[in-house]
Amino acid sequence: MKELTVWLDYGMADFGRRGPASGLALPVKALDAEGSVLSEGAASVDLPARLQVPDTTDLAFVRLTWPSGHSETQRVDLRAQPKPSVRFNDSRIAPNEWSAWAIPKLNPQTPLARAERSIDLGLDRFDKVWLRLWRFDRETWKKQTLQPEQTYRSGAAWQLDLRLDAAPWLLQIGGSLVTWRLVSLPGGGPARVLITPKDSNDPRADALKVVVTGFRADAETLLEFLARDALRAVDALAGSAALAQQLFAEKFEDPLSAVAGAYYLLRFDAWDRVPLRWFETLSRSFEWLPDAALVHCIRLLREGATPRGTSPGPHELFAQSLQRGWPIYAEGVTLLHEAAASLRGSFARSDPTPFERARALGTARAWAGAAASFYGRSPDEPSPLQWVGMPRAPRRRRLDPALMAPSEGRSAGSSLAFAESAPKRRAPPKSPNPRAIRVPSGDEFLLGNIKR
Amino acid sequence: MTLLHDATVAGQPGTHVLAIGVGTYPHLLGGSKKLANKPLGLKQLQSPPVSLKALLDWFMTPPAANGNAAGSFVNAQAPLASVAALASSDPALVIGAPQGAKTLDPATRQNIQLAFEAWLDRLKSHPDNIGVFYFCGHGLEVSDHYLLAEDFGQSNAQPWTQAFDISMTMRAVEREVAGTVYYFIDACREIARDVAATLGANPASLFAVDLNKKVVRKSLTAIFATGEGELAFAPQGGAVSRFTAALLCAMSGYCGIKAAGSATWNVDGEGIANAVRQLMEYDALDMAGKPGSGLQVSAQSIQGISVPLLRLPAAPKVKVRLDLTPAQRRALYEIYLLSTQGNRVAQSLVDQVFKIDVPRGFYEIGATDPAGALPAVVHAQEELMPPMYSLTLQSHP
């Protein structure tokens, strides 16, 4: 076999400074001219990938893949070099060093990826978009003053650097043209949020995209791929089972990375590769972390019959997870819903509230890559109903056409119950909610507050 | 249930298909029977029987008859073992089967239940079996996906008894079946999620989840068509739905990975999901501005290890779409592709987008002016990955 070394020179995309965990790693593949895979692995900023290809290989193509799906391919003539190697660097992307980290997570067509300093996406139109920060404390979401340590702004994006203690956190965003949405932030250290106008034609996309990092490059990259069901890429990340076990083993250093490892193991049905007590220790030792109780719950559910006397059991763990707040990661929202649906029968007999809360979150789900995100007017009320406007003057973003136009269904007596009343006729988008009290919005953090 | 094909060999793994298409809903708008008290604005559908037939024809046409292995079901490790189907259409749907033409039984809730249980029993017969469950008809999504049988609306007292929860069904099956299951759910949401959430829908699943059993399935892939509104379903006039068309195209040689050491190009859930999504985007590109156009999207859920649905002998193809700007120069250029093996294809001096299918691989793509007056445009190394590749070449002055 021949060895082909793949280097990842991603200085800027690796946050520009080192975070608490290992540096950024991305999956790489060596392919032949037909596109067959010769070898695959992961290259990180700390360690190159060493791919073994057959001795008969003269020409290979090395492909690097981002979580967004973007790929870069380089051709390698293995005859020409005694020690063939390939280098991928990020020098051509993101003239703004501060936003480079987010580019691998954004749509491949994102303007941020262009090496142009003059990009102008008209961010002024979003100056009145507001942000709110929420922290979960003693089973209640409490609004916090948003005071970023640092902010950045270019013609294409805003960015905020925060420092968050060990608790569940949510960033809420909204505006006249921006549907109210909440995005989970990783507590227990520094966090960075990048906001940029939407960059895809997907009809489900929100007006503003929110990308989050807690500076856990390896764990977050794994979760970003998981969120997109890019399971081959997940598997290639340095033999992901080994990575996942390593993340899990280091739970006391970084519980959020441990949770990422657990999510991998659950997705790939490899949850029995680590002792059950690891899950138990994680959920017991980090009572502030909803995902810790959740992965433990799912682990028990996947295994089937829980031995008598096992405590806590799946029901208790499910309830614990909800008592700790909403999952930090999108994978957790999926699993919370799985747990709720699986345990639904027992909840109906006692108190259906936990099931209904989890179901509401699943119904209100939004997209923010690996971070959990949902629509709603407040952290306590995930809802698929979409709201826009200033915080104290919310209005419905859209009304279902079937409700407004006369139709056979309506005349034949169809009726659709609503949690919130719908107007009888099409209302202009700017009609205020008549029950809202208009107050000056001077106390809100606005994107316009962030200057270049 | 109508069993169209049964080649199950005891003790050997196989692929078992259950396909359901519901176009006629007698108790919904335009139906032939008593209208439900709450028809939810739902009407009769033209596409599902057509889509179902296309899918069944695809599965049941052997590669030899097709002359093209990539256009048929091919999996030597889990060959096609059984195909069962239900269809609600007017007139009833007749499918050609090895034993002769068969009229499909209607997709009532009870028939779906019986067909599903029979299919599940077949799946359980070997740990390496692969199951394919396909549904095309009305559905709605809250946090789970609910699908409507033909007789939905028959009971006003219990409106949801003629529907079923496919999401919970999947959760149940993964504790019953050790093999692999693929779910293709072509049920566009004509009821928006925020409205669906208020309906109090609570249909039962086709199988109850037994939490005392361990999750044993190897792999699960579920791909959903998630467009909103009737127009997202299909081109007008009773054609194959966009989602099903994309699915069949993807499986017909427009996706596949050949891993190191593998003898075949394997098509698994991730590959199919990516291909379906991209093919629908491509379709939207071609349909832009035409009646019934609009971006249709899909969603997927993939769990477990990769177990291919198809194992193909040849490299997958790529639908290539090459354009050149400014448009007035198109007819002045020859647009070409040159593979690393030296194979060249071109479109010369034609004022249209160059569309062609080529095998996946690495190509030089360019445009040259035979007259030599205009600058050449060259992209020296482009990786053409299935299912599609689109590039606009730019001829600068």
C-alpha cells in the first residue's frame, strides 16, 4: 500500500484561537478517476490524515467535505512524489477572519465563502431585528441582559461573542420580517453566534441564519454532520466510534462533548460499546444539562426491558430532562420526541403534560444546524405558529390560505380548531395584534446596535 | 392485499416491498360517498395510482428485460423476494405480474393493516432481509407523520381511526425486525403544520411499540416528501409525483458509492436521500416559470449502519447541465466535457443549455470558440458527483 498524507491548514476556520477541545477535523477521501473510494479518514488541524491506497494507484483525487456538503477536491499524482501529500487551506475563504469558522457550516453558496471584502447583503434592513437572551434556572426560563464580550459586523454577517455559565441558554431572535425563533447556546464557557441572511432557496429557510459554536470543534463537527444525516462523513471522522468513546470518556472535562459522543453512539446503534454506568454518571453528575438525562433515557429505551429496581428509569429520566430545560443540540430534540412518543402511553395515565411539552417542541422545530432551535413566542411555549414583530407587539406572520379563501371544504362544514383565533379575512401583514400593548422598544438588543 | 410477486426462499435474505397508493377518498371532497363532517379541505388525488404503478413497474421489471441493470432493482445479497400492493383509484389499478394481470385491493385502513402485518412477518423471516414501505396519498405532519387510508372520514365519531401513525409504526418495527427497512413517504402536506397541530389527530400506529424489546434493526431510512400544498404533489394532470419521480430516478443509477474493497456501487439511504433532494431541486430549475412549478423539498431520517438497498454493477451517472453566459454567446461556443480517461462529449454552436448524462468521475469542462475569436473558458478539474452537476460557464470579454 502507498501512504497519502492529507494536511488541513485551516487556521482561520479553527476559530483563529484554540478552544477548550481538539482542533477542527474534517473527513477526507481518496478516490480513483471513476470516483470509487480508495481510502477515507479525517484530517485535523492538529494531525494529518494518513490514507492507505493500493500500490497500483498512480492517480488519486482527494476530497475534503464540509458539514454544509461543500467539497474541495485535489488531484494527486502518486508517481511524482516519494511521499505524496495534499494540503487543504482556508486562505481563499472569508476575508473576515472572525467569520471563517462558520463557513463550513453554512450553505455552500453562502456569500461569506467568497474571498471578497466588498460583499454587501444589505444588512441595514435588519437593523431593527432584536435579540433576547434566556437562561434556565430552577425550572424557569429567565430573561438575561445580552452583553456580548465582543461584536463584529461586515456587509454579510454579524457576530457576537458571549461567555455563559453552566446552564441551558437560548438566544431569541425576531423582527418585522424575521420569524420569532429560539436557538440553543452551549453553556459552560465561551460561545459565539454568527447571524447572516439566508443563503438558500429552501422554502423552509428563515430570513436570518444563526450559526453557533461553543469552541468544541471535534464534537460540533460531528454533530453538524449528524444534523444533516451525513452519516458516512460522521463515520470517517477519525473512526468516529473511537472519537465518540473518547469524548464520552472525558465527560468530566467537557460534558457537552461527552453528550455529542453519546449522540453518535445512539445514532449508530453503538450505545452498548460503552458501559451503562457512563450514561448514568453523565446524567447524575451534570444536573444542569438536559441532554445528559436524555441520552441516558434513550439508552435504556433502546435496550428494552429495564431491570426491576433500576433507578432512575426511562420515565424519570425523561421527566428530569424536561425539568432541566430544552436540549442543547438538535439531535436531542429528535430523541426527546422519540422518548415522548415511546413513553406516551404511561404519561396519558398520569400527567400528559411532559408528553405534550415534548410534542410541542417537536412540532415547533426549526433549523440551526447542530444547535436545537424552535419557533415560539417564549422559551416556555414552542409553537409552529409563526410570529413576527417587536417583542411587545407580536403578530402572526402568515395565515393558512385555506382559512381565508372560501372553499368547498368550508361551505361543507369543515372546521379547523385553532389554539389562537384567526381573522375571518385576509389581514395585511402589518396588522397589529389588537391585544398587544405598544411600548417603545428601546430596551431591546438590536442588530443595528452592532456597528462595523 | 394483493401479492404481485413472491419469490421468497426460506433461509435466504431477500427484499420485501409493500407499496400503497391512495388516490380516491370517497369521504373527502369530490368523493363518491357521504362527505365527512371534517374533510379538512382535502380532495381526490390523481397522482398516487400513477406514482404507485411507476414504482411497482420499476421493482418488478427484471434487469435482463430492461436491458439496463441501473434501471431495475439489483441486489444480489438480498434479491427481490416479494412485492405486495394496495391501491385506491377509479378505475381500479391493474398491474402486470408474473402470473398475469392483477387488480389491486383498495387501500382501506383494514386492508393496510392486514397487508402490513403480512409484510412484517415476511421481514422477520431472516435477519438480513430488507423491507421497503412506500406510501403515496394524503398525509399530515405534526411532530409525527400521519397517513390517511382510503376510508378516512368514514366515521365522524372517530375520524382518525382510518389513518395511521407511520412514525410510531417505524419505532415499533425497529424492535421487531433485525434487518433493514426503507420507508418512502410521498404524502405532501396540504395542511400546514401549524394548522395540523390544532386538529387533535391521534391515529394509532400499524404496530404497537413493545418497550420491553430491544431495538434490533440494523438500519432505518425514512425519506419524506415535505412540500406544502397540492401543487407540490405532482405536475398537473395525473402524472407521477415529483418525489416518486426523483426517487425512481435516484434508484435508476443516479446515486451510489463504491467503498474501498467493494465489488459493487452501493445505494443506501444516505445516497438515496441526497439524490432525491438534489433531483427535485434540478426539476424545479427546469420547471421554473411553468404552471405547477415551485421548489419541492424532502426530509429524511437515517439510523444505524449503512445497508444498501441496491448493489449495482456499474458506476452511477450524473445529469449534467452546462450553461454559458452571456446567453448571446452560447451559439458561438462548443461546450465540452473531457474525462480523465480521455472520453470527450460536446455540444457545438447551439443556443441552448447543454444537458447530458455522463458517468461520475473527474472531468475537464470548458467552452471553446471554433472560430477562435472568443476566449476559451476552462474548468480543469471538476468532480461530477451524482445525481446532478450544474455549471454556468462565464465568457468574459
